[in-house]
Amino acid sequence: KERLALEKEKKEKDAARQRKQEEWAKEQGLPYGGDLKKARAARDRKAIQVIMKAKKAQQEAKAAAEPDQRKGSKEGKEAAAAEENQEEAKHGGLLGDIKKEIEKRETLMKSEINPKS
């Protein structure tokens, strides 16, 4: 039952994705409804080029809108590190304060073990 439910959910997601793609293609006025397979089957080189350019532009626009969402990208990692630094600064450098406190305690412990130092 669970497997059937997962398959049904996948089909629904695929259908929704397909409808969204078709709507986008219609808005863009793309030949063959933006379907690259149909354009290739018809051997319509001009349509293939138009569809590919439109899809590339769509991907670039999406990447530009969400640069830190790109998995494994240098920009994404840098953005995540910058956010982490901002969070740390918001909390008064809590991590830095903890490290300082640990160092103080280690120094105190060493001085108790070796009273001459």
C-alpha cells in the first residue's frame, strides 16, 4: 500500500511539473510547447535551438535568484559561512566567548597542578 501511495505521489508530482513546464513554454511562445523530444522527432533544428536557449535562460535566471541554493558551489559555501558568521555576531560571539572561557579554565588548572608557574 505504501509503495502504491509513493508511486501515486510521484506521478502527481511529475504531472504537476509537466503542467508547470507547459505553462512556462506557452508564456514564452516556444514551438512544440517547449518539448525538446517533439522538436527532435520533427527534426526541426530551429525549434530545438529556440527551446534550448529558452531553457538555458530559465536555468540561469533561477540560479541568479538563488545563488546560495546551488549544491556544492563555492558561492553557496561562502554564503553559508557568511550567514554563520552573522549568526555568531548576533549572539555576541558566543562561540568565541566559550573558547576563551575554556582557555582560562585550562590555564587555571595548569597553574594549580604546577604552583611554581
